[in-house]
Amino acid sequence: MVPRSENLRPWWARVLLFFTWRKRGGVMPEKIIPVYNPAEIEPRWQEKWERDGLYHADIDPTRPKHYALTMLPYPSGDLHIGHWYAMTPSDARARFKRMCGYNVLFPMGFDAFGLPAENAAIKRNIHPKEWTYKNIANMRRQLKSMGAMFDWRREAISSDPEYYRWTQWFFVQFFKNDLAYRKMSPVDWCPNCNTTLAREQVWGEDRHCERCGTPVIKKDLEQWFFRTTRYAEELLNYDGIDWPEKVRDMQINWIGRSEGASVIFTTEDGQPIEVFTTRPDTLWGATFMVLAPEHPLVEGLTTPDHRAEVEAYIAQAVRQTDIQRESTEKEKTGVFTGGYAINPVNGRRIPVWIADYVLMSYGTGAIMAVPAHDERDFAFAIKYGLPIIPVIERPDGISKSLVFPGSVDDSFESGLKQAGISYTKAPVGSAGEGLFVTLQRDQVQPYVALMRRYLKPENWNEIVGTQWLFIFNDGVIELDSVEADREILERCKKLYPPVQGNRTVMEMLSHLPFYQDVLFHAEYGTMIHSGEFSGTPGTEAKRAVTTWLEKQGKGKATVNYRLRDWLISRQRYWGAPIPIIYCPHCGAVPVPEDQLPVLLPDDVEWKPTGESPLKLHPTWRFTTCPQCGAKAERETDTMDTFMCSSWYHLRYLSPHYDQGPFDPKEYDYWMPVDTYTGGAEHATMHLIYTRFFHKALRDLGITRGNEPMLQLRNQGQILGPDGQRMSKSRGNVVDPDEQVRLYGADTVRAFMMFGYRWAEGGPWDPGSIQGVNRWLRRVWLTLLEPGEGKASESLLKALRRKAHQTLRSVTRDFEQFEFNTIVSALMELMNEMVKAKQAGAYGSPIWNEVTEMYLKMLAPVAPHISEELWGLLGKPYSVHTQAWPSFDAEAAREEEITLVLQVNGKVRDRLVVPADIQEEDAKRLALENPAVQKFLEGRTARQVIYVPGRLVNIVG
RNA sequence: GCCGAAGUGGCGGAACUGGCAUACGCGCGCGACUCAAAAUCGCGUUCCGAAAGGAAUGUGGGUUCGAUUCCCACCUUCGGCACCA
């Protein structure tokens, strides 16, 4: 028994201890009513349940299984209120499932490798292992105070050699099956954590480290990767699993599938430059190419006179990624290589530029630039004066034309009016009033005719938007090619010298605000200026061009993904060593499976140097090659801890099994996980990795089925009372141990369910938890303290009805993870029971039946008080092995209903009527009703709507 | 910019399939018990109005006899992604 300080709960001292128990019909002996003392009750029951193995989950083929899993904690030192929020409602649901007849496995363990242990080692000079295992001991104690149904025999700790032996074993399987590979590449590096990070661990606009917030830098390093991209397509498929839309959307977004074509451009000397595009229908508008600065062809394309500039740009680009990239600066930069490429669709020679807005890591690191139909290419082309040729019609058919003051005869305006063309008149600079004309598709031709008639000599007019026409005195030129662009520009410069500074027609037009919104668009539309494809409608264009490219051997349909392979190397000590030996003769050789685990040595220096501490160990890294026996060296990097958590649900099945990562018998019975709960912040990390892992293992014949977890539900986050994220520096952290001391675990558990929409979370409210505590104390006294009198039959029947209605909603809400309404329904029923008791219901058979139901429904929410009351009321141990009450629809049925009377949709009266009232009777009662009469104000009812069991609405 | 979620009393939130808006709890007010306080119990508590009544679920429209719920547009907050070709 844990002693507790009385001054924390002075109100208990005041509770009367002795009552006279007077049962209806006879006088019972005096009986002691104990005080509700969670500090005494809770540890007592926790110990007994553990002693009895009450929550042991063993294979039992006679019962349906339910594998309920909640994300395992990192042993940071202390349990957070967030852990309670995540785990206790999950526990309640697991308990509910158990009472419903399922054989429920609800395990717990620790994700015990990872950086904080090393940081603690550096800061406090304590060994990471010692720090970790001390924390585990403390957190295990705290977890036990929840009174959850964890089966501790199945505890798994990822830093135990018997665990990471199999983490390493999985690595070896992946290595042998070409799912793990090593490559030199620019990787994200956290200068504070001194290690590389997976792409998923780099967050935000400023690309900071997920763990410590430091902006990451790029480093060229030889690192180990898993081929997650091989499963990109399959990871997009969620058939047969019930996961939140939010998580699915985040993953789908992250995987980033895009359909398009790869197209082969060539350099002038015939070298292929492959690009990926989602818009092959815009190929004719590709007026230049852009390569990533690190693209391998840059070297060969650069001409001597551009070399200095190109090299300077590359150096600058590298430095930019190496220093923190200023993310706000989005102005596009780039330089011309001096080289040219050939556009395969029309044989035109186009300049090749390099720019850092093209990423080496996506697609092929090279793009065809279509400035007329891509926002970034447009901005780049305007900036550097590259030609912009529209090749897709605007779907809205709108064109615009600005008629300069004095450029047309006066009768032009009346001509416009006659043709029904809309325009506005406004000053153009200081030159006088111009006409701002907006043309629909079929108005372009009449407009051209009109313009040709009234255009004064030495002037021109342009039509831009859907059609691109320049009207001169001697003819019309269409902006359909680079040559046309040049010719138009030259003529304009001659006619109006102020435009001389412009390098392209589009640049000239871009200075006019009226045209701003029609110069560029990225929509699908009819192809124009595209040779034989001109006129192809937008709905077919992409497919038609792709098919043609394939036939011509110039390209093919391609799907590209944003997802990248998973970088798993970490230059840190406290992790599972990557089981690879580098031999000068045999290369990278996996450690033979019978020699696993590769044990982590205890005697290391863990100074942060940027290299794995294992590398600095005097002896550990030196070994011999398992293949040829030559002197060899171990890989000194360790594995990303997400590797450990990708399969912990399998280790729980048999944490001490030594013939494999898990006992197949256990696997066959328990897998897949039926319900998985945890935070949505893992959507693009753990939850993708673990799906990848399962699918990869399935293909290696180790697991079965396509998905590891059938149902996923996310809880939100508990914030501090100030609405901010809890953190020690803000001083707004709520300590669960303290809350347990104040109110008991049952109250904390119930409050975690009651206070929030589980998926949302919210700020901690110190007042609300007291309300929950008050309720449990009320339950205690109401059930134990005898009452007097004899209640009427109808009252008892109503009590029983309420109990079954509660059972119906509680059952439904448990299934749907709606924990707040479970508690409120139980509170409501308790309020009814208190009233019924005051009316003399106590001790009657129905009272006893309802009490029993109540404790069973309360058991998953507040397991200790339910067990204690169950025992005190003389029922056989344990309430937690009872079957969930069975619902009696007849008992729950209402005999009377409140019939709502509406006139024109407004409530005017309510009548209590028999539940089985007939339609005519209901309508008649409504029409006769004085309040209804009053509001009808003598009008006759035009329509009477009857909703059975609910309302009559009279429309008058 | 793109994807997604959410906006209901002073607060957390409820309302199942389009049918009594504001359950349950917090807070607040009044009362009982008490020498007193705490605790507990009872009553009240969306807003306006003396009342009859009226208004209200982010804003504006629409569908409907009837909309927190369905449709359209917009605003705000939060989460994710972000030069992704």
C-alpha cells in the first residue's frame, strides 16, 4: 500500500464512515462504507492483476484475436501527459474488445536507441546505456501506474542485443536481396546532431532537423539506403485498410506520383539529354533547357567563353546549399552554358542553361523549359530574355488588345460597338485615352478586320491571350515561333523606339499591366503552333503526343515519384551497428547470420566529432573478412532508429525467441495488427517505413499479407494550460505522476477520454479534471451508500431503459474511438441513478442489474474503481473478465416520445405522446393544438409533414 | 502557392440517416448544510426582451416544409507539402 498525504484531499477526511444499512423489508447489520482512496486501491489492484497474470495474452485458437497496438515510447526519462493521452484511451478500447470476447494482445516496449541518450552522455557524463535503462525502469513504473492491460511478458526493448540482433538480420536480408545498397550522394546532415538524416527527418521551409531544429546542410557521403522507391506505387494503395484520410493524404503527397513522359533531347554532337515532363503536349513551346548545376552533362556543354561564368555559378550553388539556404529568396538565377540542344519534335536548336531551381534529385536533373506554360520557366525567361512561344490555347478563349491613343481612326470605336465587342476607356500614361479591349474567341476575326481598316500608318496593334496576332499596316504576324518573335520585335522597335530595350516580344508585353494575366497559363487546352499537332484538343493532347513520341523513339510514358530511397546510415554510437564488413578483396560483405548480433561495444568515447564514435574505438572496427579471411574493417555507422520501430510489432509476438525475429506460431495467430494508435506526426516517417518494411518482408517470404496494420487511428496533442506546446522552458508541463497523486489514475484516464475530441487534443484544463474526479466519487458513494424507500415500477423501468440506451451508445462510441461521449453517457446514467436512488430505487433487482451493467461499462475507462466496487458489492473477481453486457433493444425502447409541433418550420409546442402514435392521430393532435392554431393565424394548412416519432410540421 | 482538417454559449465540447441546437462537464450565480470555510447537495445559466416573442451553429448565397448536417463562394485558425518539371 502506498502511503498518501491526507492534506492533499482534505474532503475525504470528512466523509462519514458509518451508515446504517437498512434494506427494504428488513434491518441489516451495520456496515462500514470505506472512503474512495485511489492511492490505496490502485496499486493494490495493479499488483494483484500482475500476480494473477490477468492480462496475459496467449494463443487461443478457440477465440477471435485482436492485436491492439499503441506506439511505443522513447525512454526519455519521464512519462509525459501526452503518453497518457495516447495510451489510456487505447487501453480502454483494448479492454472493451476483450470484454466483447476477443483474445486481446496489448503489448508495450521501448524504442530505446537514439540520440538523446548520447546527448545525455556528453552533458552529464553518464553512459548512454545506463541512462537509457535507468529511464526505462522509471518509465515502466510510470506506465504500470496507468493500470493498463499491458502484457509485460512481451515487453521488447530495441537496444537489447536479443532485439537488435534481428534488426541487423533484417538489414542482411535486405542487403542480400538488393533492397539495401550503398552510394555516394549529397545527403542531409545535421551539424548539431552530427549525423546524416533521412529526407523525412528534414522539416519545414528552412529545412531543419526534425529532432533539434538546426538547419541541415548538404554533404557528399557514402551512405546506406533502402529501396523504398521500389514500393512507391504499392504504397499508394490503401485497399483493405482503414486508415485516416489525413494520413493517407499526407503519404500520397509525400510519395508524390506524377504521370508524364521522359523525352530525349540531344546535344549538338548527339549526346542524349533525358528530361521528365508532365506536359509532353507543350514540347513545341520548349524554347530552352535547364540543367541542375551538378548535372553530369554540364561539363561537356559549356563552351570556353562561358566556362568561367558557369564554374562560378556552380561554386556559388554548392556554397548556397552548404551554408543555410536562405529560403525567402526565391528569385530565380542561372547562367547560359554556351551550349545548345536539339528539340526532338521540331529539330530546333535551343540554348542550354543551368539554374538551381532545377534539382538533381528529382526526375533526371534536367528540364525542357516551356516558359509560356510553366510559371517558373516564365519568370526565368522574362528575367534572362529567353523567347516565350505560346503553344496551348487558353481554355476560356479570352484574348486582350490594348489600342493605343491615336493609333486608330476615330470611327474605330463605333466599329467596336457595332461588332458588340466589350472594351473600357482609360488613360494610357500621359498619351491620352486608350481602349482596353477584351475579346471572346469568335470576336478575334472581326476585330482583326476592323483593326486593319482603321489602323493608322506607322502603328501596330496586338492581340494576346488565346490568340497571338500582331497587326501591322502591311499584314498580320502570328507569334508562333522564335523567328516570328524576332521579326515582330524588330518591326515594333522601328515603329516605336522606346521598346528597344526588350529582348523578346513577351518581355515587351509584360510591361503592360493590362496583359499581366493573359501572358502565361498552365492549363490544358487546344494545341497551337505545334506543327501537325496544332488543333489537338486539350483532353487528348497529352496522350496523343506521348503515343507519337513512343512511336518515334523520342520518348516514352513515364511515372515519376517524389519519394526517395530511405537513408539509414547514422554517424552515431547509440544505435544498432550496420552489420557489414569491408574487405579489400571482397568489398562490402554482410556479417554471417550466425555471428549476429554485431555487439555495440561499451567502452567508447562519445565526443561529437562528425564521425561515428565506433570509428574511434581502438579495436572494435578491425576484424577479418568472413569470406576470405583477410584483414577487414567493420562499417562504423549505426542504423536509423526508425529501422528498429519498423518491426517492433513483430518482436512483441515473442521478444525472447532466438530462432528468428519472431515465432511463426505467434505470427500466424496474432498478425496483422488490428488496431494501431499513435500520433499523426509519424505519417511520412514511421508509418511509411513500417509499411515498406512489411511489404519488403512479404516479398522475401518472411511476412504475409500486404499491410501490417489494418486500422489506424490518431490522437491529437495535449497542450499546456496556456494553449502552447508543453515544454520545460515554457514551464507549462503537466506531470502525470502529480495528477495521479492528486486524483488517482482512474480520474486521469477518464479525463483523457472526456476532455477532448481524441483526434484533436487541446489545452490542459486543470478545472475539468476535477469534474471527472467528482463524478467518480459520486459513483463510489452512490453505489455503496445505502438508500431508502421503494421506487415505482415505472421509475425502475425508466432506469433500466436509460441503462440500455447508455449501453447502446457506449458500445457504438468505443467502436468509433469517440471516447468523450462514452464518459458523458456514463455521467448521464449516473445522474439518473442518483435520482432513482432518491426515489427509492436502491437495492431493488433492477437497481442491482443496472449497477452491474454500470460497473462493466465503467471497467475499461476506470479499471481500478470498477474492480474495487465490483468486489465490495460482493461480485466474483474480476470485473475485467466479465462479458460486455448484452443490449436489450426492447428495454431501451421508449414508450413515450416528445412530439414536436412546428408551424412553417418553427417549433411552437411539444406534446408527450405514445411512441407508437399513428400518423393520423399525430397530425390531428397537431392541427387541434392551440399554439399551432395561434400561429396559423387562420390560414389553412397547405401541407402537413409527419416524421414518425419526431415531429409534425404544418405549412400554412 | 498546393493538399487536408476545423470554426457551435464565458470555456472543453454534444447533436446517430436533413427533423426539439447547445447533451455531458468546467466556470459563474442563487440557495441548503455549517459558528465559518472547504466538500457535498438543490436550483438556474446561448443572446436580446418586462413579457408575448424574436435572433443565433465563422460570413454570404442556394436546395428543402425543415440545414450545425447537403451544394456554391468567401473569411479565419491549425496541420502537412513546397522551385517536384
